Amino acid sequence: MAKAVNISRSHRMDGTGEYYFSRRLREIAELEAATGRRIVKLAMGSPDLPPHRSVIDRLAKEAQRPDVHKYMSYQGEAFLRKAFADWYKKWYHVDLDYKTEVYPLIGSKEGIMHICMAFLNPGDKVLVPNPGYPTYSAAVRLTGAQMVPYALNKQTGFYPDFDAIERAGLEGVKMMLVNYPNMPTGQVPTKELFERLVAFGAEHNILIVHDNPYSFIRNAEAPISIMSVEGAKEVALEMNSLSKGHSMAGWRVGVVVGKAEWIKSILTFKSNMDSGMFYPIQAAAETALSLGEEWFEELNAIYYGREKQAYALLDALGCRYRPHQAGLFVWAELPEGYEGDSFSFSDKVMEQCDVFLTPGGIFGSEGNGYIRITLCCPEEQLKRATDNVVARYRK
């Protein structure tokens, strides 16, 4: 028998654990199998609604062609890049050169990693929102760069406190990750916020990377892009996605836009990582990008109905929440007087009520006084969770 080799994993993995939802949902599945309990899961944000029928039909039609099953262009097909540029013009009033300033991604999650790998060196510092999408922190750590959290809290309206960031020192800071409409807090952007970000990046020579997948979900304001601000192309990159607003999460279609020089750098890295996106998916994405106001109205009517039921659930728990949040979630403070943190509260609700809520602490220390409820489930599921809480929850 051959002797087992002793191989340690890369040091770049240090400090990067298994994704919280991967671990926790596995544990819940094991609990259900062992006990027969049925846990109502109100955690992850994977849209449960299908894309528009025309998008699915386009995929099926194109997949029948015999000439589309080969490797595709590393840059993305020209028709898809043009469709994204036209979409940015229509909804965000932003002019982009589809030949050089638009780069399709196999989901914007990979775009976060590609941008970090293309621009960061070990020891560089990156401003990362706290609370924020856990992938931001993981991508920064995997490059060997240093994460510098900046707080988002109700005192600042869940916007960056630029004065506090500057007082803390900016030596060595090369990049700032930003996300509005914000996940997990649901805060919407303003033109003034984006103008301040562009000015901040220009003043301190910091690349602003804005992640913008929630523009069209439960957003009472007109969709807005940081690229609409004068001078943004010299300071910022923006990622966008069809996962949320077009219900195409599993299709993995995103985009990064910005000035040609930076897009080329991302292409140089990404072209060594994959061999392009399946042509029928690109064609179907073109169809999705052509959808009009009616699609978003129908989609949001469903999400607003779910929002009302989520509010009823939070009321039953005694949690406090801000109205007019955007995105696929509701962000809520723990009940007044509760002495534990978000993790203990989530555990308590699951133990008593068979309802799993996302602890806000997974998004950073500033989230520890909050929970997050997904709206990516039928209203009936939210109603069942509410009924469980009303019947079983003990303060």
C-alpha cells in the first residue's frame, strides 16, 4: 500500500472558511433527516421565480443549433456586449462603448474575484463594507490583500462615513468595494452618494468597485448607476447581474463596465480562467435585457406581496425594521431588550419555531444586532413561518 502524502493547503486559504450558508444548510438537512422536523428556511437569496418565457424560449431555440456548442469568445459575443450597453443607456442613462467598456461575466460573483486578482497585490489594502456580502472579504483575503472594514449603521443611514474613513487613515488603500442598493441593509443609493464616492476615489487614488445587482427589485426610486456621475469612468468599475432583476441566478450572467484599460486587465486575467459563456445563454440574456417596464412591475408585485408577509413575521418576533428597503431581503433589528446576538437569536427561533433566519453577524460585526429574511420563497412559506412563530415563540 502506497504511503499517503502529507499536503497542506495554500496559506491563502487561511482565514477563509466554508461559506456560512453551505455549512448551515447542510447542518439543517442533517437535523431534518435525523428528527423528521421540517425547517422553514428564510435564508439564502436565490430567486425562486422563473425568467420571462421569451428568455427560456430563446435559450431552447438557440440550443438546437449545431454550431453553438464550441468554445465561445473570451470577450463575450458582440451582440451581448451591445445589449448590455443599450440596457445601460435605457435604464441608467449611461453611454458605454460596447466594444471596449463592457465585459460579460459568468455571474458577478466571479467578477468580484477577477477584479481583485487583476488589481490587487499582497499587502494592498481594500475598504470593505461592514456589514457586507461575505464574498467581498473572501476575495480580498485570497489575493493576499488586507481588508479594511468600514462601518454601515443606522447612525449614518447605512451609508459610508467618509470623514471617519479618512480619519482612520488611507495609506496603502488601493480599492473600495461598495454595493447599492445595499445587501444586506436594503438601503438605496442617491446621486449625491455616488458623486461623493467618485470624488473620494479621485482625491485618494482609490479604485471604486460598485456592485449593483438590486436596482430593479423593490426599489421605489429610478435605477441609478455610479457610472452616471461625471468622471466615474476614471475612478470606478461597476458590476451588474441578471440574477436578481431577471430571475436568472442559475444562468450565471453578469457584466462589468468601465474604462477600456481596466476592462482589458480583467479580460487578461479572466481569459486564463474560463473559455467563455455558452452561446445560447448569451442569446437568451440578450432577450432578457430587452424586457420592458411590464416585466419589472409583474416581478415586484410578487415581491411586495411577500414583503407584507415578512413584516407580519417580524412583528410577531418583535423585531424592528425600516420601510422602503430595496432588494430581495428585509433587514431587521433584534427585539428591543434582547441580550444575545444575531446568532443566538437565529438559533432560538429555529429551536422554538422551526424557522431559520439569517443572523446578521455573518455579514460583519455591524450586523450582529440584526437578522435578514429572504423574499425568495412563496408567500405561503412566509405565512407558515409566521404561524409557527405566533404559536410557539417565547420571548
